[in-house]
Amino acid sequence: MIAQLKKCRALLSPRTRWRWAALIPLAVAAAAMEALGAAAVFFLIKVLSDPTQATAYPLVSSLIAMLPWHSSETVVPSLTFLVAVFYLFKNSLLACVTYAQRKVVSDSQAALARRMLQGYLALPYAAHLRRNSAELVRNMTDSVHKTFHNVLLPALGVVTELLVVIGIIIVLMATAPWVTLIAVGVLFSAMAALLKLTRYRIARWGAQEQGLRKDTLQSLHQSMGGLKEIKVMGRERFFYARFSRLQQALADVTCFYETLAYIPPLLVEMIFVFGMVVVILSITARGGPGENAIPLLGLCAYGGFRVMPAVNRVLRHLNHIRFGTAAIDQLYRDLKLFDDNPGGGLGPSGEKGTRFADRIVLERVRYTYEGSATPALREIDLTIRCGESVGIVGPTGSGKSTLINVILGLLRPSSGRLTVDGRDAFDNLRLWQRKIGFVPQEIYLTDDSLRRNIAFGLEDEEIDERQVKAAIRLAQLEDLVALLPLGLDTVIGERGIRLSGGERQRVAIARALYHEPELLVFDEATSALDNQTERAVSRAIDALQGNKTLILIAHRLSTVRKCGRLIFLCAGRVAGSGTFEQLLQTNREFRELVASYDPADAAATEIPPGRM
């Protein structure tokens, strides 16, 4: 438990730690109120059996004398009224303490969730290649929730309840020391035995539940993400069955844990009842209840009924902490990962710095993916001049996308350098990325308005209408906007499902153009389109030549044929460079690549006779 609390401390910011520390005095005050409540009930029971006891304590006599109706005949009603007022004050204080605890927990949970998302967003792109998004979503939701509701809040509850138990035990010790000592010894021995028996099993169930939560989220993502293919192929039963198995396994683990967590309170209750029987029998064996027997029995009953729930809560809290161990461990590992990979912060500032004016240079760039023995890029030497349009072509697996990711700053070269106008791009990566517009092969569109999808990631008040309209014009989207019922305010559906493939592609181009980049990068931007739509999108791209520096990866050679220069990659190396016609004349591997495409595309390239 101590090790888990130390990890929890690392998850909290310094300010949040102070707020949690401030809860301890409140817990002490709450425990003191509970102990005083037990003493007040005990005293009231004594006065009920012997009213003269009320005058034996000057403080009580003074309080009763302050009441307007006090007299010797109203001692018992007056004392009852004072006890009721004290309980009203006590419970009001406990309600305030509970609110303070819940407020700190809620704020801390929100802060940790923000911290986790910030850390994941700031991690290098390469780190995300090794993780599943379902795992990250689970960490930011379920694991963060468990950190506070299964570990920190229960830990605070353990402290509070133990203080309450100690306070009541002190009151009981002052009246019946031997009975109290025996009861405490038996009770805490039983607690220790129960915790030892359930310790490892609950921790194991907690780890299983963590894994099942991730698998369940992953199953949901796959079921909803591949809905079209699932329906066409008739695979609904498979995805339903897999999700059902995971849900049932999760339900079983939860059932086992909650059942086991419920057993200790039952055993504690049995111990308490047997203890009361023993006390009553011992009093009876001594000749029946004496003068102090009834107050003693009343105090033992009250103390037992107050201690028993507190002990049960302590056991439940300790089990919660063990169940949440796996969640704490995962968040702690990820926070260490954030510290080791500080990344680039939460995004670019508004400052673009100096313009890209000369050239992008890759000097002997090599990149190897983690876990791979074969480099994806090998000694790449490449220069791209400002204003140039460059197409990057090559067979599948030749390193095209890896090269683009290096230029975008998403992957840091394993060796070599990427420089922009003579400066290392990774020295101020955010400044370099502010100059880039990127159109990926797989376009991500949100279930929001067209305007917000173009001005992606900006609040409404930050959106520049002039830039939106300019991006629409350059991406040739005016006709689409005119046809939409609400124009730019039309919601386009999740992943842009209400748009055609070509329209989605042009929305992505408009998004890339919105912040007026100096370099535009297209990664297989037309590979999934039919020929007619591909030509329409290509016209939009061609219109940008001369105004922007363009880098295009294309599966269809007709898309890059008009580029000023082609870079031909093969097995992670630059195997050729030049215009389309030059490569066709001089590079045998390029000619083989052209011939391997579909007949229509190959015919469009007009391979000279005899060149194969």
C-alpha cells in the first residue's frame, strides 16, 4: 500500500498534493467529532439511569443552565436536547468535510486526465506506433478514475475510519478496558487474516480487469470503425460474439471481486455479535446486571455499532486499493515515459518565424523502426528547393511514407540530419511544422461543421473567415459549399460520411491550406479515388504549383507526372532522380514500376517501345 501511495504522489501536481494534505486535519476533526459523539451517547445513557450524574460535570451543568427552560426536573430533556444539537453540528461538519474531500477528488481527477492527454499528445509520433488507442483511452478514463476512487480516496477513508475507531476505542477503554482490549485484539487479528487471504487474489483480478477494459474498448472501436465492411461481409456475428465474450469475462471478474469484498463485513458482523453475547453472558454469570451494567452495555452496543461499519469500510477501502494497483502502475509507467520523452508541448504558437526561403536538405538520413533489424531509410541524401514540386514514387515498402514522416518532423532520423535553410529542423520543430500543410492518405474528419473541419483545432472565435474562404477557393470547394443546406455550418458527419471521397479529399486540402503553409505535403492523397475524382483533385493540386513548395507521394504515376522532379525510392534508398521522362529513359527499375501499374495508367505514361 505504501508503494502505491508513493506512486500516487508522483501522479499529483505539487499544488494538488497540498490540497490532499489539507484533508488530513479535516479527517482528524471528523474523527474527533465521532469520538465525542460516542462519549455524549454514553453520558446520556448514564444520566437516563441516574439523573444526578448530570450535575457531576461542571461543563455539562453550565450548558444546561444556559437553556431558558432549565430546572431540576428538566435535566434529562435538556441534556437530550444538547446531544441532539451536538449531533446536528457534528453531521453538518461531516457533510462539509465530505464536500471538501469530493471537491479535491473531482478536481484532481480532472487535472490528472488533462495531464495524461497532454503527455500522450506531446509524445513523439514513433511512441504512438507501439501503442493501441484503446489502451490510451482506458488510461485517461478508467485508470484515472481508479486512481482516485480505488486508491487515493479509499486511502483517505482508511485514515479517517481508523481515527474514528481509535477515538471510540479510547472512550471504551476509559470505561471497560479489559473488554475493549479483548475485542480489539480479536477484531484486528481477524482483519489481518482476512486481508492476507484476499491480498493476491484481488490484485490479480485488478490486473485482469485492466486488460479486459482495454480489450473491450478495442473491440468497440473495431466494431464501429469497420461498420461498412462488417455489414457488407456479414461479419456482425463475429464482432458481436467477441464483444460478448469480453463483456462476460469483465462481468465475471467484477462479480468475483465484489463478492469477495462483501465477505469481510459479514465476518466482522459475526465477530461483533458473538462478542456482545460473551459480554452479556459474563455479566449474567456475575449475578445479573449491576448499577453500571446497563450504561456499560449501552456504550458497548453503541461503540460496536459505530466501530463495526468503520472497520468494514477500512477492509473495503484496502481491497479497493489492491484492486486499483494495476491502474496506478500503468499511469506511473506512462508518466515516467512522459518525463523521458518531453516531446514538443501542446502545439505551435502563433509565431511562424522567418519564411522558408531556400531549401530542405536531408543529409545521409537513416531511419530504423523499433523492433526492426532492417532500416526503412538508408543514407538518404536529398535536396528540395523552395517553390519546387517534387513527387516521391517507388514500390510498396520502399520508404516513401517514412521519408515523408521524417520531413514532417514526426520521425527523428536514427542518424543523419534534416535541415531547413541551413538550420536543423529538430532544433525548433514546432516552428518548422508551422510552415507545413499536410494531406494524409487516411483523412480524419470530425462530426462537426465544414468550417470547423477546415479550421481544425481552433475555437470559433479564433477562426479567420478570410483564411477559410481562401482555402475553399484554392481547394476548389466553392461548388460544394453552395450546394450544402447550411453552407459552411453544415455538419458533415463522423469521418465526413455525408461527403463523397473526392469532397473529403478536397476538405483535407482546404484544411492543409487554411493556415497558409509554405510547404504542402500530399501522402497518397488520391490513391483511393476513382479516375474521374482523382483528376478533379489533381487539378486542385496542380493549381497550387508555383505558389507553394509541393511534395507528393502517389500510387498513380499520372498524379505526379507534372511534378518538376521525381524521387524514385527503392529499398529505402534514392534509386533515381529527375523528370518523369528522364527516369523513364535512364532507370530500368522505374520502367519496371511503370509497367507494373494497371494498363490504363501504364498507357498514360507512354513507355517508349523497346525500353523494357
